[in-house]
Amino acid sequence: MADGKYVFLNRDLSWLSFNHRVLMEAADKSVPLYSRISFLSIFSSNLDEFFRVRMPSIFAFTTIEAKKISLRDEYPPELVQQVQAAVLSHQEEFGRILGGQILPELRNNNICLYYGDTIRPEHLETVREYFLSKVLSFLQPVLLQKENQPNVFLENNALYFIVEIESTEHPAKHHYALLNIPSGHLPRFSELPRLGDDYYILFVDDVIRENLQEIFPGFIIHGAWSVKLTRDAEMNLEDEFSGNLAEKIEKQLEKREGGNATRLLADKSMPRPVKDFVQKYFNIRSEEMVEGGRYHNLKDLGSLPNPLKGKLTYGNWPAVSHPGFNNHHSIFQSITEGEKLLHLPYHSYNYILRFFNEAAIDPHVKEIYVTLYRVAADSHIVNALISAAKNGKKVTVFVELKARFDEANNLKWSKKMKAAGIKIINSIPGLKVHAKVALVKRWENKKWENYSFLATGNFNEATGRFYTDHVFFTTNPEFGDELDMLFTYLQSKTEPVLYGKMSFRHLLVSQFNMIKRFNKLIDREIKNARKGRPAGIIIKLNNMQEREMIEKLYEASQAGVKVQLLVRSICCLAPGIVGQSENITVHRIVDRYLEHARVFVFHNNGQPEYFMGSADWMNRNLHSRIEVIFPIYDPALCKEIDDILQMQLKDNAKAVFITGDLTNPRITDAGDSLVAAQQSIYDFVKEKGIQTLN
């Protein structure tokens, strides 16, 4: 502790540390080559989003006079410089990995990516033909004649060249032109004819560079340098919005791509006079000017052609069948026979699709309720809900219209569902609904049976292929009653009352009882530790930022409670500090799948309690969202959860420690056999299925 205060890690620097951990996978030679290239793509995409979403707040809050101490703690005056230094360091490392490792290894496999190289004469005719037939129609050169010229607008994250040209009619007079790189209309990469055993791949950027003289006839070309502008993506939706929120969000979406600049990335080889012109012309602040390489938007590396088709990448892990479900009788019958727990993506996502597909056509199903936060672009689940409504069932769907970057997709589906007769509940002003829950009401044996669906991840079959999540099915009547009460609240905003004064007994629901229950569970561990009893807490999250909950874990550590955390991304808790957190360890796992599940285990003096759900420990999750955490009571399912958590805590191949200096030190100890949790979990799920079937 410093000056009697707890030590916390900065949210944004912690996130950058996570993104650096992604970059470490690109440098890991044990990872297949094209999978390493995918990690470069993910790193680049993540960084773009950081500049769109976080940099506006960092710029704003580090410069204003802070009235709240907590605000200054999160946004210290030096944060902009710290962030920029970290980003620059990571980008330089990105360049070393790409140029010093990835490109040579591609060449070792007879794949040649032109990366600033002179195009071989044998390819020039192919490149010229591609330029004239495909690329030229999308090019829109603009002469930058004077400062602040109207109608010259750099689109968000679009690619451009700044071209320096000299008129042959007026020698010595130089001009600058803006030339778009149409990577949104054409593939970023094209495959060229093989030469011997070698495959060749070319950026569309270089197709244009090679033919600049065709675009600027009558001019001498002195140079072309790539630039990219990133814009603020915040929606600025006011909490007090009333009326038709969907219409307001649609209007805001139109403005998003025109947000304020947060970064102008420019080729570092751009001469200083050109750079000064660009900064002044487009009204870019000095702190927003960032040096980059010859190519931007290297998130496009995720689409780099692989001429070796399936080689140099991770082998496929086929999704495993869950032994508790039978294709020859109803999924509802399977759930009635016993609670079921899916571990995605190790288990097949088809059981989730079946749940909604069968509900849509089952004559005994009368009502369906579901919350949707992020859904697939071509969602089978939403189509099943539309079918259910057309089959005469009462379908009620809460659609979160404020899910960042998914607003347009959610609006589209909201309109389609409403047209099909589904009752649509749109966003609550000032409150996001992030819970992943559904309720199916079925009339059986002259009584209602509730089938509850509770999950840690979204109803999204696309992300379900590479996000690790858990999905729980139960007919527990009290779970069904509490979900029913939650959906009533979402429709009417009526305060839920079911057990007298207690709104929820089993479910932990933010805005109602979640923080109180978590505090009570931690306090019990603290009490046990102080009495000399065994005490421990295991928590797995995506992000941990909310200070009161972190302080509660610090209090538990000081009491002697062993706290083991698995945090993928942001972690503001500073572990290993004497007198504050010496009993806390934090692991971070980055592997082929995105760790996404939220799981909570409290030792309870040898009778552990298990919870999972949608809520991270961020301010937004605990204070301004509807989240649902649910308990698991079945001993066999609790054992499964514990087995999986122990594999993750033993990971010394893909896990690193989160430390106070944010350096991602690897966990591997000399002499230890390597344990990769995701491989272990896949083997565990597969073996468990075989044993059950036998």
C-alpha cells in the first residue's frame, strides 16, 4: 500500500498488456505459422478498437480539471504519454515479429509475400492487368489544393496514400494528392502466378503503387506514403433518451463514422514537410500523430491467402457430442431427465440451436422469452424465434440496441422480429441488458413446466465456434420463477417481488442483489480464514476493474484467504503486494480460443459453492447493466467445473502471470511438463463423453 491507499493497476495500460500477450502468441514458434499470422491480425484489430473506444476518454479526462479523486486515479495526467509509449513499443515488436520471423518463415515454406520488395518482372504484366481491369474503377484521387479544403474527408480506418507530385508543365511546383486504397471493395491480397515452386502474394496497396503514373498523367511522382485515420466510436447516447430509442440510435449510427480523430497513422518514412502538411491540412493534434509502417490495417493479415490449403495452421478440434442429449427424442425430455451443462466450443453448439428450433415447432411450447445482446449476422436462433411467432407462440425478446458495434445488426433483427409478430422490448435508457438467459414455457401434464437457459456467452453461433463459454439447462422451478420475474421486470420495469423482501434467492442479478451476494460470499471466506478454517476463492473473468470488489479481495488476502484469479483482459487488481495482496495470484490464458466464461467458486469450509454467468467485475457490469449470475447445485456438474478450472490454473504453456509491472511473465517452470488448458479441456470433454456412452 502507498500512503495508506490500496494500489490499483491502470485499466488502459492493463488492456494494452493483454494485447501484448496476444502479440506474444504471434512470436511463439510452437504455434503454427498461419495461426501466428492470425494473432498479428487480432492484435492489430484490437488496437484499432482501443483507439476508437478508449483514446477519446483518455484524451478528454487527462486534460480536464478532475473534480473527483477517483477520476484522476483512473486518468492520471501522464496516461497519454504512457499509453503512447506502450503502443509504440508494441508496434515496433509487431514489426520485428512480422519482418524478422513471419516473412522469412513464409519464404521457407515457398510463400513469398511482397512486403516493400520490388515486384519481379515476370509479375508486372499480371499486376498491370489487374490494376486496369479491377482496381482502377474504385480509385478517387483528390488534389489537396489548400488547407481545410471542403469535402475532403478521411473515412474511419480507411486506407489512403498521400502522394507528392510535380507538374511537368510547371516544374519545381509540388502538390499533394489524396488517393484511396479500396480494400473495402477488393481483397487486400491477390495471388500471383507461381514461379517454380514459389507462391507469390501482393498487397493491393502495391498494385496501386506500381501504377501511380497511370493515375497522375502529366505529373512526376516523388513519393507515396500510406495513412489511416481512426475516429471516435462512442455513441454519446444520453441516459435520459426517451421515445423511440431505435430511431435515435439509427441517427447516431450515421454519425459514428464521422467522429473526432483519435489517431492518424502515417508511414514513418514520410518526409517531415509532408507530415507537417498532412497534420495541418486535416487538423490533427500532435499527440494524435502516430508513426506506422509501410502498410496499415494489418488486421487484414487474417485473410492472407494460404496456398498450402489447411497446412501451417491449427488442426481442427471437431466439436464433441454431449452424451446427455439424444437426437432421437426431444431436447426438453433430455433436460427433464437431468440438468445439463455445455462447455463451448468443445461441445457442439447444435444443442443450443436445437433448443430454439424445437421450441419453435413443439405444440406443447406456448411461450418463449429471451435476451439478445450480440447475435450472428445470419442468426439461426432469431430465425427460429420468427418461426415460433408464426406458429402461434407468444415470443418476447429483449434486444439490446446499445451493444457497441452491433447496434446496426441488432436493429435489423429487431425490425424483422417485430414484423413477424414477436413482442420486442428495446433498450432501457441508461441501462444495458447483458444477461444471457432464455425461458421456454411448456404445457405438460396439465401444468406449466419452465425450461431455463442460462449462459456465460451470447446467443451467437458464429462466436460460439471460438469463444469458451458455459451453457446451463435446467427445469428447476425456482430458477424458472426467477427468470419469469426478471422478464416481467424488463417489460414493465415493475420491481420484482417473489420471496417477500428478497427479489431473487438463487440468481444474482445486478441492480438488485449481485454485489450484496458477492460481498456476503467473500465475507464468509474472510470469517473462516480468521477462525483458522480452510478458505479460498477462485474467480474467472474477462475483466476486473470495479474497485469496491477489488478492495474486498484485498481484504480477503489480508485475512489469509487464498485467492486465485483467471483474468483474460483488463485487471486493475495488483497481485503480490505485501500487506495488500500477497495471497492473490492472477493468471491470463491466451490460446486458440478466446477465454470468455465467468466462473466463481467459494470454498465454504470444504463445501464449495459454484456460480457462473454473464457479469465481469467492471463498473458498467455491476452498476449500469442487467447481468445474471446463476448457481450450479448438481454435485456432478460442480465437479466438471472444478476439473476445468484446475486445468486452467495448472496451465504453464499458454498462461502468464499478471503482475504489477504488466509484463506477462510466463508460468513455465524448469522441469515441469507442459500443460495447455484448452487442449486438456478438449481431451477431458471428449473422454468424458466416451466414458458416459460406454
